[in-house]
Amino acid sequence: MVTEKVKEVDQKLQVSEKAKSAFAAAEQTVSNAGSAIMKNSYVNTSVTWVTSAVDKLVKTASEVGQQTKEKVGKTEHENKQKMVDDFAQVYLAESPKDSGQTESPKGPGPNESPKGSGSTELKPAVVQGLVL
């Protein structure tokens, strides 16, 4: 029912034809203006300059991003190495060899294993919680 009314008003007032004509005229005007603008040497030079500036900006931003990524990676590696070195230093400072303890009076400890005729052999301590 609504569609019929729209068609009826369109036929009486020729809205569709007038709208099509208006759109065609507007399109032609915009096309002519665009052509005139692009033929202008000042506009053409400005567009070329802006494009060049944006290209340089993108290149510089890419290089800065790459350098930052490399620097962060290097810093992370150095921090991990420092953590490992600090852990090794603490572990070696607390090792039973340094304190002169090779056997426990109660028998072999968690780092020792009995071997043959009652002698004990030191095993490396189990490292827990260190994730690299």
C-alpha cells in the first residue's frame, strides 16, 4: 500500500527524474572541479610534497621501531644473563663443598647418593623455580 502511494506521488511530481537530473548535474560539477584542481600546478606540487613527506615519516617510524625492538631484545637478554649469573653466584656460595660438608651425619641427603662401600657422591642440586 505504501509502495503504491510512493509510485503515485513519483508519477505526479516526477521526483525520480528530477533527482536523477540533480545527481547527474552534481556529479558533472564535482568531476569538472576535480579535473581543474588536479591540473593546477600548485596543487600537484603540494600533493607530491605531502606524499614525499609521508613516505619519509613512515620510513623513519619503521627504523625507530626496529631499533627499539632490537634494544628491548638486547636489554631482556642482558637481564636474563644477569639473573642467571646472580643465581649461579648465590648457588655456588651456598654449595656444600665450600662449607666443607661432604657427608651428612644422618646419611645421604637429597643431593647425595650412597655408592658402593658407604662413600657418598655429590649430585647437583635440583633447581626449581628458574624459568628462562
